[in-house]
Amino acid sequence: MVDFDSLPADAPPQERALHVLETVFGYSSFRGHQGEIVQHVAGGGDALVLMPTGGGKSLCYQVPALLRQGTGVVISPLIALMQDQVDALDEVGVRAAFLNSTQSFDEAMQIERRLRQGDLDLLYVAPERLMTPRCLDLLESARISLFAIDEAHCVSQWGHDFRPEYIKLSVLHERFPQVPRIALTATADQQTREEIIHRLQLEDARQFVSSFDRPNIRYQIVEKANGRKQLLDFIKSEHPEDAGIVYCLSRKKVEETADFLRSEGINALAYHAGMDYAQRTANQARFLREDKIVMVATIAFGMGIDKPDVRFVCHLDLPKSVEGYYQETGRAGRDGLPADAWMAYGLQDVVQQRRMIDESDADETFKRVLGTKLNAMLALCETLHCRRVHLLDYFGEKSAPCGNCDTCLTPPVSFDATVEVQKLLSTVYRVEQRFAPGHVIEVLRGIDGERVKQWRHDQLSVFGVGSDRGEAEWRAILRQVIALGLLTVDADNYSALKLTEAARPVLRGEQAVQLRRYQKPEKAKRSSQRSSFVETDLSTEEQALFEKLRWWRVETARAHNVPAYVIFHDATMREIAKARPQSLDDLRHVTGVGEKKLETYGAQIIALIAEMQAAQSS
Ligand code: ADP
Ligand code: ZN
């Protein structure tokens, strides 16, 4: 399908690959390892590709599929997204189709025919479909250029998305030994990686491990006071016009939060596994297709969502692990433009998560794993240092302070909290380790409420020893003390606080404790220092053109029945608004404009710019 005529017949492989990248996808250079991976797979080699979300995995198999003879088969568990993927390829002139259970028999027959005739560059198949004898026979009767195994971590039983069908994919190697295979995932840990290699028989594959840094994402974790209100302030001040995702732990909270945001004038939708299928899918489709929608969801939402212009991901509850947090926040800013990962976190989160682990019916070993993962997450929340350094270090990558996270931008102040912590631990001890956080804090602060009096806790020597600090401050201290493991919350006993072994040396004065100083949650304000590495500021005139292009895109997307970003990304339209191309040749140089799009939309864009300029000069 690609037109190689303009290249000399003996052009070296790199040049052919770049030619495809430029003419089909409209990009001028490969990113990171992409170029090497494309060379390797186009040359017939097997590959294991580890790249963060938004790193650009798709091109790693799409370009080789276009360089090699035959059809590239992409195995993906995400049936719901295949239509959009195929539509996007169609827009750039690549012949693509999918086979899955959503199709009628006739549709499937037609695609099978196209495959046998060599009329497809790429074919997306669900793993359970691929494993049917009929499908394997079909593939044998066609010419296959490569197999791409997307979301390859689904073979891992350790991972979070295990799919039993994936284990059987080793059959590909047995039945098609000549066809190169490329497995791709955004899950970084060593254990998953080893399991992918083992299960898919990729022992001889070359491994390409990218940096997991997402420099355009700004990480921010704030103290939770009134989470919903803080969220609203954040959205209103930082992202009033943007698409974003808000994660909550429970279905109920998802519904309540979406209702609340809607009542405040924000275009919010809900998504969780308890909703009926039709409603859930309709909401997902709207999120993908329309601009400026905020999706409030449980973590059931998001796998494989490749909407490039999600500008923020918020967490209203603490995620269970750093892996989960990183995967969820990674859905922001896939287009490389500045994006935010924002989380509100407080004492209640720590108590709740610890309780959930205690109360689960997992065996002791697994509970310990869950506890370790939670501790790592807490350490990230409480760190006094760069969040990004901490995150990357968790994935085994060393880095330097980033300048684009909250702790870098407004360094937290630590203080020697030994005395405060001693007061707190003593109070827990004096109330016989039988009371929940709220009560302990009342005693500390010397509040003689009814319950305190009833238990005669106003008679204790510790009553009021912490009256110099407010409730929010004590909660912040208590939260950190629990995170440090000096106190635990007893789930079986009304969330009573209990001392741990680790508390002893602190109580005896043998060990000092440094804590983060409490900072009153401020109303979020638009920060003056938006990330500087991507040019985002448009002049008034450029902005006007950009808005005009946006309108044009909405209408065009509707007419073609595809998501807006499939027509052009925001980044491409910003570049057009800045460069104001006057001819098709000028437009060709804009990132994201390939030959097919130039042909389809070029004239309309040039006309739109001319019209605007005429209006401005008259
Ligand atoms: P992943 O699957 O790794 O999450 P994608 O393949 O969806 O990432 O790519 C993320 C975004 O980056 C897409 O919008 C894609 O068009 C863009 N992209 C990928 N490679 C390049 C490149 N070499 N130049 C410019 N943009 C790219
Ligand atoms: Zn930082």
C-alpha cells in the first residue's frame, strides 16, 4: 500500500522505515527505541518491548508490518477499542480490519477473504478468536508479516490483568516459526517480564527497555481535607476546558462524585463495573469522542484507552500500589503536552486501605504482599523528596530531581516531630489501645466531649497535651505515624489504634522522628510555572485559529463517525495554528500530517487559514 516509488530501489532499510513514518504517519523522526525496534522486527527478529504508556508502542509493529510482505496480525484483549484503532489506521491510508465477536458472520467472512487475498496491512484479533482452529487455519492460508502481542503482561499470573487465553499464545511460535513476533507492554517489573519471555517462548527475542519517565506529567499529592471540593477547585482552576479522569475506590463514590461535579457545571460521566453494559459503553464512547468530558470511574476504566489528549488524572482515594498509580496516571498526556496527575490523600485513606487488607480473605502470604505494596505507595505520598525520582526508583531507574512535581516546585518542610509523636503514642497507650483515631485526637487536644467524659479520659495525664495543634494537624501527624508503621489500625476492633514494636524506641526516647510539616490545603491556583519543555502558549490570533480548527475537527469527526483525535491531535493543530501553512507543501511539514491526511483534509485547512486571514485584514 505504501508508495515506495519515490525511493531508490536500493534504499537502505532505515531510509525505507523513515519513509513510511513520514509519508504515512506524518512524523519526522522515531522516538526513543522505536527506530531500532522497527529495524529489528522488519528484518525478521523477535522483540520484547517495554515502554511506558504513551511511549509510542503502536508504531513499533505498524511500521514493520508496512515494510514487510503480507499482513501483520495484532493480538489484543481490548475488543472495545479495535474499531477506533482500525478507523485511525484507515484515516492514514493503512488497510486494516479486525476479527472479533462483535461482528456478524458475513462481515467476518469478508475480512477473511481480504486477508487471504493479501488485501490487508494489519489485522486485529482477540486472543480467544485467534486460538480457534478455524482462525489458525485461516492464518496458515494467508501471508503473515508479523505477530504483535499487545498488552503482553496479560500472560502473567502475577500481574494485574491475567487472561488465560494469553497463555496459549505460545502456539504461534510452534505453528509459525518463521514469522517474527513482537510482544509489547507498559508493565515494567522484572517478574512480569520474565513470565512473558517464558510463557511466550521469547527467550531469543531482543529486549528493548525504555525509560519509564513521563516528563510531561506533573505529579502532585495534596493533603485531603474535603476531597470533593479540592477536586472541584483543581478542575476549575487548572483544567476547566479539558478532558480528564477521576478515580475513586467504590462504585458509590463514583456515582456521588460524578453527580457532584455535574451539579457544579462540569461535564462529568460515571463508569464502573456495576453499571449496565450499554450505559457503561455509551459513556466510554462519549469520553473518547467528545471534547472536555471528565470521566469519574473505578479502576475498571482505562485499560487500553488511548485517547491522547487526557489532560489530567485525579485520584480521590489512595491506590493500592505504585504500579496501579503509575498505570492510571500514565493515561494522562499521551500526546506529550503538559498534563497533571493529582491526588488527594489523608488519614482515612490509610486506615481504610489497611482495613481492607486485614479484612480480605487472602492468605497470610498474599496479605503480606498487599501490605508491602501499600507501604510503597504510602512512602511515595509521604516523601520529602522529588516524587518522580521516587517513582522511577521504584521501577529500578535512577534519575535526578525533576522540577515538575509538587515536592520539587514547593519543597515540603520537615521538622523534628519526636515530642509530638511521643505524645500521640502515649495517648494511644493511656486509652488502652482501644480507641479509634477521632477519639485519640480529642483526648490529645483536650476536647471534653461526651464520649471522652464517659470514659473519664479527661482525667488522664495526657488529656490536652496536644492542645497547641489543630485537628487537621494531628490527623496529618497520625497519618504519617501509621504510614511509618509505629501504629496500626485494628480492623476487628472498631479501628482502634494499637502500638507496634517499632513504637517502643520512640516512646523510650531512643529514636527521633522527622515528619513533613502540615501545610494547610490551599485553594488550587493556576500555577505560573507550567512546564516549560513544551511550547504551549499561543498568541491571541493563533488561539483564534486553533479554536476554529477545533470546530472544524468536531464537525469532520462527526461526519466520519470517528473520535476527534483520529482526525488530528491537538499537538498537530497547535502547530498548524502557529505555522499558518499557506500551501499543501507547507502543511506537509507539520508533525502528524501524512500523505493521506494531506490529500483528504489539506485543501480544507488551507482554505480555512486563508479565510481567517482575509477576515483579519479586512
Ligand atoms: P502507547 O501504545 O505506547 O501507549 P501510542 O502508540 O498510542 O503509545 O503512541 C502515543 C502517542 O504518541 C500517539 O498519539 C502517537 O501518535 C504519538 N507518537 C508515537 N510515536 C511518535 C513519533 N515518532 N513522533 C511523533 N509522535 C509519535
Ligand atoms: Zn520532582
